[in-house]
Amino acid sequence: MAARHEQIAGELRLAIDRGDFPVGGRLPTEGELAERYRVSRGTVRQALAALAAEGLVGSRQGTRRVVLGTSRSQSFTELRSFAQWARAAGHKAAGSVVETVRRPASTEDALRLQLPPGAEVLYVLRLRGLDGQPALLERTVYAGWIADAVERIEPDCESVTQRLLDEVGVVFAHGEHVIDALAAGTRDAELLGVRRGTPLLRVRRVTTTHDGRPVEWSDDRYRPGTVTFRIHNSIGANPLVRQPGA
């Protein structure tokens, strides 16, 4: 059974997601929440700390917490797969393989995965769901050295990232992301259940191990209204880099 502060964090998370506490608005005070849930202020602070760690509310002490986003916001301050993020945020993720094929690396594959031209890679097209609705198309190219392990994974596996860690000890340690938008083509529109030409959020990602060895690169296309992305920065650290469109 979940600890009391986890239960409270879960209820507040759902309330934020429903819009009971809109982005930019404030949560009740610690005292008001303690009275509402019949717990100590310490328990409330633990719940709020969990929400702050997820980037849902401001973390400043001594004031009412400001709502920064909904639980469908995904932060780039940590590297997690879609399924890992969805589960942590209280959503249900699903996945199914639409297409898988081994092929010679294209020029782009070779560049992103640091492979010789024509080296064998594994291409996988996956449709991801969020809370029962199509949310994301992943076009992922895996380096040949990990291809066998990926092919052994069942097509409806919720988290390939977690399975590769559990089965072969591969840690997805570093990721480089490029974000842009594009219009849905015929196949994207059919699989995501949108009209052709609908704007899709695209995230292109290269993921490597701790020692910098490329594992995969992926072209991820999100259905409108499913997720947003958030980056926290400050005068001391700014992980967001603007680049011309490519």
C-alpha cells in the first residue's frame, strides 16, 4: 500500500491534470491541505516535494505552491523513456510494433550512430498509446550490436528501455534532443488517427551509454494535445539551446 504522502501527491496530481488547479494558479496552503487530508504538515510537505520534483508545482518554501504544468508535461532535466515518464506521472502507457526490419545503415544512420556506411542496423516503427489513446509514433534505429536483444522483446512491451536494462544491462545514460514540428503524412495520420497535414511535434533523439557508445537514434512524432515538453533553466544553468530549423 502506498505511503500517505504518495496518496496525497497522487490525488493532487490528478486534480492538476483535470484542471482543478490551473497552470499559474496556486494550491491551498500547507495548513489547508493538512486539514483536508487529516495529516501533519510534514506529510503534506513530502507530497508537495514529490510534485515539485516532477516539475508540476513551484518548490519555494513558505508560500502557496504555484502550479507550473500538468502531469502530461515531460521534463528534459532527466533522461527517461516515454513509458517510464508516463508511469511516474500516473498515466498508463502502451506500445505495439508496426514494422521492424534489418537494413544497411543510411548516411543519416551512420552519422548519428557513429557506424561505417552500410553497417547493419535494426529499424523499428512503434505506435505508443497514452491512457488508451494513440499518442506517439517512434521511428527508432538501433545499432547492430544491440539489435538481437531488441528483437527478442515482445512487440507489446511497455518499456523497451527498461527491458534492455533488465535483460542485458544496457543503460541509456545520455540523450541529445532536437525539437521541431512537421505536418502528418498519410501513414502518420492513419496510425495516429488525425487528418493528413495535422501539425505534429517531432523530437529527434540520439541516446548513448555512459561511455558515449550510441545505442539508438529515434524520430518521435507526437499527436497534438498529448504531451508538452518543459525545460527549467536559471542564470546558472541553461540546458536549452536554440538552433535554426533543420
